[in-house]
Amino acid sequence: MLTRRMAVSLIAGAILGVVCILGALIRSGSELGGIYFFAFWYNRLLLGFVIGLLDGRKELTGLLIRGALVGLVVSFAFYSATGFGDLMGFIVGAVYGIIIEYVAYKYGQS
């Protein structure tokens, strides 16, 4: 079921995925291929999906901590798939998890 929280989380993940691609382009130039950038974007979309599935009826501090942990867990899949070569992308996953969780908390309530 597409709840308001899920929709907000997916949109936030998709937008942050574009931000991630821009950051990767700045860091690496265009030497990384389109498949890499798509995988980066998809990972952030997946992060939004996972956060959207979780219960949002908790205190904000707990949600933000959970967002950071979920961000690290989801980002670890991409980090390990790159041969542990993109530490920055892995760490930023925690930050994006916090951002998505906050946006879902603020705008995802029915």
C-alpha cells in the first residue's frame, strides 16, 4: 500500500539519489559509467523505500538514529559491491537516512 509516508520517502530518496550522482560526478569526473550512477541513484531510492516501510509513529530522536542506521545498512550493499572503494558514499548514506527519516516524519503523516 502506498501510504503518504512511503510516497514522501520515495520522493526524498529519488531526489537525494540525484544529489548523490552530482556529488559522485564532482568527486570522480565522468570516469564512472552510467550503470554506476544508476546503481547509486537506485540505492538511494531503495533507502527511501525501506524507511517508508518502517513505522513513523515514534519520537523524532529515535527516528533519526534509526534513519542513520538504516542508511548505513542499505548503503553497505552498494559500498561492498564497489569493492569497498567509495567510503564517502557509504558514510553519506547515514546522513541521507537521517534526512529521509526527518522529511518522512515532517511531511509523511496522514
